[in-house]
Amino acid sequence: MSFRGRDIVIGSIFSGLGVVFPIMFHLVGLGSVFLPMFLPVVTAGFLVSFPVAFSIGLITPLFSSVITGMPPIFPPVAPVMCIELSILTGCASLFYRNLRWNIWLSLVCAIVFSRTVYLVIILLIVPLMKLPPGVLTIAAAISGIPGIILMIAVVPPAVKMVEKKFHSF
């Protein structure tokens, strides 16, 4: 399968931003509650083809983990993020670029789908780690709300700005 060079370049840039944003957020004390890696990665999902978008979501958490130690491999934060982000970015690309849905609907549906998968994964992992499932699942669902709000507020205007600036998107 071949990809357009433009998708690879854009994907690489936004994947790099997916490593840098968490560092910047942690430096100013905003931490992971705002899902800083998600912002550039899901933005890329709207700008590149489905296979590249899915790959960016899958690779960026591992890349960041190797370079910065965040997110950690164990407890299995990075592996879970790989699954969640690949679904989020893949769905964003599929809904927006392939199905031609409205950007807002595409983003909200991608978030709902990826967060549902995230919660299912948490429910499957919790017993293996001998942790209390109810509390951890509720905490996992609630902890992402500020980041989801930030994504909904920032990503669509950012995508539209990039599309306007570079008419070929």
C-alpha cells in the first residue's frame, strides 16, 4: 500500500507535536488531564488518509514513551493510548475525509467511539491488575472530560485554519 508523500510529512509533523505537547503541558502544570497528545494527533487525523491517521495514533504514544518516558509502558498507559488514539484518528479521518461528514460530527463521533473502546479496555485490564473496577472505570471516564472539551474547542478551528491556508487539503 502506498501513501501520498504529503500525508507522510503531515503525519510526521503532527506526530512530533504529539511528543512535544505533553512536555509543554507538564512544564506548566497542566499534566495529562487535558490529553495534550490527543490534540495534534487527532488534528492530523482530519488532514491525512485513513491508513496514515491510524498509524499516527498507533505510533505516537510509543514514540513518546521511548523518547520521554511518557506515557509509561507499565502500567499499560502507552499500549492503551495506542489503541485509543489509533481509533480516534482513524475514525476522524474516515468520517471526515472518506464519508464527508461535518467536522464537528466527525470529531464527536470519533471521540465517543474511541472513549467507549478505552473504557472497555480499562474494564478488561483492571481485573488483571487486581484493581477495583468500578472506581477506576469511573475515574478513567471523568479524567478525560477537560481534554475532550479542549479537543472540541480547538481541533475543528485548527483543521479549518490549516485547510484554508493550504487549499489542497
